[in-house]
Amino acid sequence: MNLLCVSLLVIVAVMTGALGCPSDFLGISSSCVKVVIAAGIGERPVSWKVAREGCKTLGTDLAVMNVSSKVEHLSAHIDEVFPKSSYSFWVGGHKINGQWKWVTDQTINLKSNLWVPNSPKKDHRITFALLVPDSVHRRWYLNENGDWASGYICEIF
Ligand SMILES: *[C@@H]1O[C@H](CO)[C@@H](O)[C@H](O)[C@H]1NC(C)=O
């Protein structure tokens, strides 16, 4: 193989790596994410920690939903694949020492309109971020919750 062929192969490999996602992941806003339903009808919902373990076994972590276009693309996908379901999904936000952070250690913007109005609240043991549907306004919001969710969103970092 001459140098040109080798260079072309390298370029193609880099491009597919940069643009493509593994086949069971969804490409949104230059990220690769996976929507996992942990609890179908009649099954047990999962805690944030169990959800995070689930992502880790896939070599991923819970998703960072810090940009509205990303939430919009993901929401459109969920609405299409699971129409009229009432699933909610853990994402990678948690409160550590009173500070909301993404699993990537970035601070979460609490003023962002991605949050349900009037959330997150000041006090509480409610320490994990969730993506919840709002059927009235037909959109998805970040919300805070300490308990269980039926699914979770993993992201490849
Ligand atoms: C959102 O998170 C990604 C990944 O952690 C980061 O690269 C990006 O700068 C963040 N964007 C904003 C607006 O916070």
C-alpha cells in the first residue's frame, strides 16, 4: 500500500469514529446515547445508583443533558419510540455537598429552563436528576428525585 492509501484509510477510520455511534446507540448533538428501559410494565423501577451501574457495565455513564437541543432531540426520539408511555429516565445529575453536578463534574446550571419550573428546590435529600415527560406542555423537563425511575439514559464519553 502506498502512503496515499494509508492516509485515506486513517482519515476514514477517524471520521467514522467521530461521526458514528455503536449500532445500539443513538447519535444526538454529536453525542452517542442509549435509552434503557429498566422497568417495563409490572417490573421494578431502579434507583439512580443502580442506573449508573447499568451504564457503567456498558462502558458508559449516565447522560449529561446540559443543552436544550440535546434534550429536544432525545425527547423527540423517546416520544417516537415509546409513544404515550409514562416512563421517566435517570440522567447524570446529582447533588454533592449541596452542589448540583453532572457526572462529568461540571456544575449544573440551576437557572436553566431545562428544569421543571421552581426546581430544583433548595433543601432536601432529593439528590438525583431525572428526565420527566410533561404531557400538558408536550415536552420533557429535568426534575429532581430521590427514589426510582423506570429507565435511564447512558452516554458514551
Ligand atoms: C455540556 O456538556 C458537555 C460534555 O460534558 C461539555 O463538553 C459542554 O461544554 C457542556 N455545554 C454546556 C453549555 O454546558
